[in-house]
Amino acid sequence: TRNYRRQRNDSILDKLSEATGLEISRADISSPRGSLGRPHIANFLVENDIVPSIQAAFDEYLATGAECFVPMERVDHNTVIETLQRAGGVASLAHPGRITADTQTVETMVTRLTEAGLDALEVEYPYTGGESRYADITVSDAAEMAVANELLQTGGSDCHGPDSGKFR
């Protein structure tokens, strides 16, 4: 997964270099913690006045369907859950109200993942609402889903720092 993430980031940066006329490498982008990801690339684009905001970076270059988007490689959920638990971790589905699907599909997904061994559901998340591409699931809906599926409740896994709009 790490190797694929590096390859994906390199492909995104190659596409960005072509689209912007700048030579951009992984070394050019600061990633203070963890591994490099699209939020770091978006921040680089803002800091270098290529786009006016993080959202503009995603809209123009990094989001699904955007000019420099490269799809993620998916790993089977059973493998992910088993690997996390073998390593002593807790398998938690992040922000169900930000999954691109209708609400019923997400509820079915949570049930299937629970049957596969899911431990937790992210409940606490700064949902902004009103985005029709996402499931209509609020913090209280996620809490009810967690209780109904006997899952632990987690929170805050998607904060990308104080400028992300998700910082508390």
C-alpha cells in the first residue's frame, strides 16, 4: 500500500508538472507528519500561488475527475480489517456521512463491514451538510448506527490541520 501510494503521488506530481509547467517532485512538498497525500499537494499549490485555496486545488487538479487525478488502489475490506486487528489496531470506518453514496448504501456497508469484523465507526466529524453526492448522515445518525451495530464510536480521523476547515 505504501509503495502504491508513493507511485500514485509521483503520477499526480508528473501530471501536475505537465499541467502547470512547473517541475514538482515529492521533495518539493512538505509533509510534516505521516505520508505525503493530496492535502499536502493541495497546500503546495496554494503556497505557490497556483490556486487560491485548498478547495480550488482539489476542484481543478486533485479530485475525482479533475485534470491530475489518479485513482487509489483499493484493498479488500476483509484484508484491511484483519491486518489492522492482527497489528493490535482497531478497524474503524471513517466519516460515514462523507461517503459518496446514498444513505441506504452506507447503512448496508456498515452492516457488511460489521459482519466482517469492523470494530468502530467514526461518529464525531465536522459535517457541513448540503452536499448531495454524500450520504445524508449526521453525527447523531452515525452514533445511532454505531449503537445499532454494537460498534465503538471514534472521531476526528480526517483533520488535516488548522487550515483544513475540519480543525477543532
